[in-house]
Amino acid sequence: MDFTYSPKSLDVQDRVRRFIDAHVAPRVRDWDEAVHHGRFPPPFMEDLKARAKAEGLWNLFLPGLRDDEPGTRLSNLDYAPVAEILGRIMWSSEVFNCNAPDTGNMELLHMFANPQQYDEWLRPLLEGKIRSAFVMTEPAVASSDATNIQTRIERVGDHYVINGRKWFITNASDPRCRISILMGVTNPEAETHRRQSMILIPMDTPGVTVVRNPPVMNHIAPEGHCEVLYENVKVPVANLLGSEGQGFEMAQARLGPGRIHHCMRSIGQCELALDLMMQRAQERRTFGRALAEHGTVMEWIALSRAEIEQARLLVLRTAWLMDAKGNKAARKDVSLIKVVVPRMQTTIANRAIQAFGAKGLTNDTPLANIWSWGRALQIVDGPDEVHLRTIARIEIKEQKARLGNRRLDDFSGLPTG
């Protein structure tokens, strides 16, 4: 295993850091102010995107880009540290056209779109001209098991008719969101993992209703994590992505890289939380000493550093494995990082909040947001319990392949009885 970043990645990391320091970080308060007053997207966002694109810092995440497509073509391993840098300011990914769920949707369309779908939807996404939504989760069923999905996609002549209720649909409140990729059931009688399909639904299609944008951990995201109702929504057959029954397969192809992106951004947020905690610990005094001189706080700092380094190495190994052997080979590792990193994020953010005291509970620091997003990530893209189940099943399968018919008693010196 070699986790060495390529010269190209090191160059992009340096350029992204300098760009953020010069152009993004000075806008953090402006972004908060604009969103607080209902101006979303903030008026300066398109200028930042144009500047980043002009500097070649664009579509950093998609290694399979063609020569005629705008982007940087970093591997998963080379993009991982860049995503960590972007994670320190939660909205900065959009500046570089690297924001979820657009990244996953671009990957999906890049793999499965036909020429018409490519021209109409993928090209504008690659150019950063529109936003998109991925529509899978449903409020009425446990959608972490995709076989539970109830939304129907029924063919009627030259059209498909869609009926169902979805929620936690990121971007659905963004006025720039033009297209959604919906997963639903086309054939309920088919084999379990061949019942689902994906279809492209423009957001302005009659019958599509954004019902509400519910708060997430008491925070309302301006782009939305919305409940969306589909009532007799009619789209042409040509809007089907891939083929009927391919939905489950496509969902699995989409989720692997996206989970790495989430985890690396989370590590960036943990680094920020640790930086804030250390700064606070050196400046704040209690009982005649700086917080940093108290044993408990010193332990928080040391444990946080150890946990970040462990998590980063695990994510980098997963990225390396995906590059070397493909997404399927990294299935267990993707589940491992998806469990480890969000739990670490809430732990480190919680320590930092404690170090700040009452201030840590307010919006005067980003810590409450970092903590709440870490908690949300224990459900987003599959709850911890599903990933733990996946890890355990693969572990048992690998052990059986490794040991064959031998028992561990054979190695222990104990009677086999």
C-alpha cells in the first residue's frame, strides 16, 4: 500500500489552500449574513465559482473525465486530502463544483447517461450552471434497505408515471436545482434487487411538490433536506437512466466515492474543531491556570490527534483500495470509515464545545454545526447499524475462506473436544 500523494495532488492541495485563504475564508461572515436574511445562494457565489474555474480548480473529484470535459481528474486517493481541506468551511465545496449530491449525480450520469441525457443534464452540471438532487429516501419505510422503497415508476405508453413521497432530499430548496434522479420500483414482481430503477425528473415537472424543508438537528439548511411529493408525475421513457431493474446496482456504484468525500470533509471539520479547542485552551484560564495546563484538557487534545490520524489513514487506505481494485473490493472499508469517522466527529466536537463552555453552544463558533452534522452522518448514506452489519458479514465470510474447515482450537493447544 502506498498512500503517497502524487505531485499533482500536492499542487492542487496547495492551490486550494491559497484560494480558500484569499477568497473563501474572508466571505464566511458574508455567507452567514446572506443566508440569515434569506439570500440563497449568496450573491457572491457565482463570482467565486468563476474565479476557481478560471484557475483550474474545478471538478476535482472525477478521475474518469474526458479531455473535452472541465476538471482536474484526481484519483480517489489524491482527492481525499483536498476534500479534507474543503471540509473546514462547509459550503466551500460548491466553489470548486465539488458539492454533494451533485458530485455523486455527476458520477452516476457519467457512467449511465445516454447522449441526450448527457447534453441536457450532465454537461450543465459539469459546468456548474445548475444543481441537482438525488431522490431515494422515503419517510414511510426504512430506506437504508433499498428493497423497502415504495415509490412506483409505471410505464404508460411512451411515458413513465411516478407516484410516491420522498424526504431528506438535499438541494430540493435550492432555486438552481433543475433535475432530480429518483429511485423507485418499476417491477415489484422481479427478483429483489432488480425491482428498482432510476429516472430523471426535472424539478418543474407538473406533480412535483416540495412539501417542506424540515430542520435537521434544529438547523435549517438553505439548500434543503426536503420532503417531496410526486403525484402522477409524467416523464418520457427517454428519461430512464440506464435500464429497468438497474437501480440498485447504480445506487451502489454511486455511494462509494461519495462516502469517502463525506468522511474526508468530516476529518477537515475535526481538524478545525481541534484547532479551535487548542486555541481556546491556551487563551482561557480557570483556577489560576490555562485550560491547556489541566490534565483533562491535555488528554482531550492528545486523544483527538490520535483519533484523527487513525481515521485519516483508514480513509486513505479505502481510497487507495478503490483506485487499485475498484469500488466493490472496498465495500467493507467504505462501511468501516462510514462508522468510524462520524462517531469521531461528534466526540471531538463535543470536547471542543466543552472547552468553550457556553460559547460552544452558540453560533459564535462552528462547533455546534460540526457536532450536529457528525451526528446526522451516523444516519445519512446508511445508518451505522447497516454498515456494521455489512462489516460483520464480510468479516465472517473472509474468516471462513481463510480458515476453511480448520478450527481455532487447532492453534490454541486446547483439546478440540
